[in-house]
Amino acid sequence: MNIATEPKLSGKPFDDKPRKRTRPVLWFIIVGILLAALVGGFVWFNMFRDKMIAQFFANMKPPPINVSVATAASETVPNLLTAVGDLAAVHQVNVTSDASGRITDIMFMPGTTVKQGTPLVQLYDAPEQGDLANYKAQVTVAQLSLDRAKQLASRQFGPQATVDQAQAAYDQAQAGVAKTEALIAQKLVRAPFDGDLGVRKVEVGQYLSAGTQIVSLTDLSQLWVNFTVTEKDSGQLKVGQTVRIGVDAYPGKTFEGKITTIEPQIATDTRNIRVQATIANPEHILKPGMFATTTVVLPEKPPVLTVPETAVDYTLYGDSVFVINEKKTDDGKTTLTADRIYVQTGDRINGRAVIIKGLKEGDRVIAVGQLKIQSGAAVAISTDPPPPVPAKPPRY
């Protein structure tokens, strides 16, 4: 009988036993343990590294930054009203002739200083001089006729009507003399006031029509400064208040005068009021037409809190300063820190800024060096003096 062909018998020997699959499971367990240990090692290493880095930076603090410090102080600042204006001469004219004629003589040098009544230009006046001689002769004859008529009338040898006629003839001759002298005076152009002459506009031999400009004449001893202020500020102005001006031609130099005129009405289109001040110009260095920065000195206001202008950080988010605060560490040492505080500022005058809100008198603020620090940073007060106010045109 063939055992292999029996339908109920398998082809395996009877002594063979089934084998267990333990080796792959063991490998999976070992690999899992190794992976878990590796991941745990990475996690522990990262935690240990972060802890050491934090500990390192906690112990390694940057050294304090040297800064210049100023103290917020209460002081009285000038109460000023600033505007822009221009200069104008108190006396200025273009010298012209009242009559027409040919120029026979020019009796001035351009650019010189002349007195009132100084002859400037002579026009041809020979016909008028002839008329004057004629009228003077008529005056002489009329005078003799009048004297004879009066003598005859006093002796009752002549009527009073003859005296009246002689008197009228004499008066007419005198009027002719006066008129001719006036015409001759028109032919001699004189300076109407003391001043400085400008550029000559005529030549000898030129026919001069009445009203043609000969030369400009300007009195530079006094000038007007004309400027405008807003309707809001007009209530602070009074005649007699001091005005200081500055011009681009003389930077750093201030000229002083007084308000002499305040326009009684406000312009309806601009809502500004026109103001005029008189400025003495003894050195004749100011010229009409100059652009001027004007400052009206108003009555003083109560003292206000100020700090150096360099201490204020002006940004779109607001104005701020760094205030110096003292803090004590755990070991009892005192450290200085700078904390940013937002403030409300006012006017800036002579390198100092007015603090309306945010500080109190005696607070120490960083005047120089705040651009390189952040709020809460450690600082050290520099022994070097603070730098001077940056050079710039003065605020008048």
C-alpha cells in the first residue's frame, strides 16, 4: 500500500512538529526600543540645549550703554508769535519831473546820499527866464504908476479909480512873476527828502516828458515790516509791542522794532489781519523788499516744564522720551534702566522742548544716545558733557 496516495494521509512524516515564528517579533521589539531611545535622546538633548542657552543668555547681560542725561526743569520760556513778512521803505519815491523839456544838466551821482532840496536835474528853461524878466519889468513900471497915483490921490489931484487901476496892474505883474518862477522851479528837479539815490534813468540832451522816472530815492533810516497773523492770534497784539526780525542776508543777526499799526479789519478771504511795525535801520543794511521772519514778543506766561530738544523722539506713534529709573538687584546693587514714556510736547524754543504732559520736574531723561537703546535697557550716565545744540538759524 502506498501511504503517499492515501486520501486521508498527508505527505509529511509523522515525526515532523510545527515551528514557532519568534525571531521576527523579537527583532521588531528591539528596533522599537532603539527608536524610542533615539527619539528620547533627541528630545532630551533639545531640552537640555534650550535650557543651557537660556541660562547662558540670562547670565551674560550686555554692559550698560553710556548716555548723556538731562533733568526736566521748570523755567519761563519766551512767549513769541512768529510770522513771515517783508520790508518796505517809510519814504521811497521814483523822482520825476512835473514839466516836460530837454535835459541840460544832471547834477547828481547815482548811489549817493542827498539831502532834501538837493538839485538833481535841470531842464531847458530859457523861455521861462525871458518871461520872468518881462514880468519883473512890468512889476517895476506898475510899482511906479501905483506910487504916483497914490501921491496924486492923497493931494486930491487924481481920482481913486486911477489908484485902483494901478494897483490891479501891479498885482497882475506880481502874479505873472510868481507863475513864471513856479514854471522855472518845475524845470529844476530837486530831492523831495533825505535819502539814497538809485540808478540813473536819463541822459543829458534827452527830452523828458512829465512823469518820466529820473532816479529812485529811498530813505533807509527807517523801514516798515509788514506781516499778517491769523484771526485767532489777533487778540494778543497791541500797538507798541516789540517785534524782532531776521533776514536771510544776515543770518544770526536780529533787528528790533515796535508795532505801529494794526489793520482795523480782518481780510474776509484769508481771515488774517495785517500788522505793520517800524524798524530803525541806522546802518542802512536792511533794504526794502527783503523777506523777513518776524517774531512778536508777547507777555510772559507761567513757567513750564522743559527738556533738551534732543531728548524727545518724534515719531508717527507719538512723542516720547527715555526716563532714567533706579532699580535694586537681589544682591543689593543699584542699576539704572531707561524706560520709554510717551509725552505731550509744546513749543520748541532755543534748543529746548516744552513738555505739557507726561513728565514731572526733576525727572532725568536721556538727552543723547537714546537711538541705540530699547525700553528697559541698562544704561550708565556718561561723564562727558552733553554736546551743544546743533548749529541752526536762531529762533527769533
